[in-house]
Amino acid sequence: MKRILFASLVFLAFQSLLFAQDPKLKKIFNGRNLNGWVVPENNHDNWTVNDGTLYVKSDTAKKGSNLWTKKKYTNFIISAEFLMVDGVVDSGIFLRSENDQIQIGISGSLKRDLTASPYLPKLKYPVEAKVKDILKLKDWNTMKVKVVDKTYTVWLNGVEVMTYTSEEIPASGPIGLQLHPGNEMSINYRNILLAEL
């Protein structure tokens, strides 16, 4: 009897682990305005919102800018949909600071698409995500990033494509979106969701 009870408990524990899901993601972009975000002082319409979509585009000066959350985060999951619209798209998601970024689009230094790969100023691209058969160039994509302590994992369109441990990532900080300087480009974001872990 004890063996049956123990086996049942083990089975139930295994099932709960198997079907455990990430915590519920909540909107950090409301789709109406940029409340909750630090808008660059000289925006020049680089960051605009309409009908649930965040429109990001370069201006004639092509100076670029970053959009940051007002809130700082430690361990979290962020999910965002993005659509590369026009030009040489070079964008990405900053994790706690400008030191750690998940690339979206063309690398300015390597001149090729490195979407879902980590970019660190000192190390450039220490790992390259393999997304050639996953990335949709003319349609919406979903990127999910899980950050726990110094390690982050990236999924693109539901497929895990990269894990990296960054020794210099800050313990906490805001999350940012990048409009890279020097490019003529536009990219759209929507359904930007986050769960703290």
C-alpha cells in the first residue's frame, strides 16, 4: 500500500512539473500610449503608438534612440511581437541595461541578420542563434526572453534558439527597446508582455 501511495505521489509530482507553465504575462505596453516608459527627450516621432502597435522609425537625422521601462526588473520573462517593416532593421531588447541586448534584425558590425542572438559591447555576439528557418521576414514574429540571475534564454516563434550566461549583466534594471543610429529603418512592436519571477 505504501509503495502504491509513494508511486502515486511521484507520478503526480512529475505531472505537475511536466505541465507547469510560466507565470501569467501582463501588459507593460498598453497599446494606447507610452505610459510606463521613459520616452527619449528628443523623440522626433521615432516612437509612436496607434491601435495597439508601437511604431518605431528613424528620422532624417538617423540618430537613433532607446525606449526604457520606468520600472526596474530582476528575474523576468518578456514576450513581444515584432514586424520588420522597412530599411535595414537593427533593433533589439535590452536586458537590465545597455550591456546585454537581444538583437532583432541586421547587425551593424557583421552586416547580417542575427535576430535572437545576444549582443554585448565588449564581446559582440558571443553566441549566434540559429533562426534562418524560423524567422518570418515579412510577417509578425514572437520573441520570448527568460532572464534568471545571469542567464537568459530566447525563444523565437515558440522555438528555443539560444541560451547564454552573461557575467556582467546587472542584477536588476529596466528593459529597453532600441532604434539603432545610422540606419533608415522601421519596425513595429505589439503585445509586449512581462512576468516577474
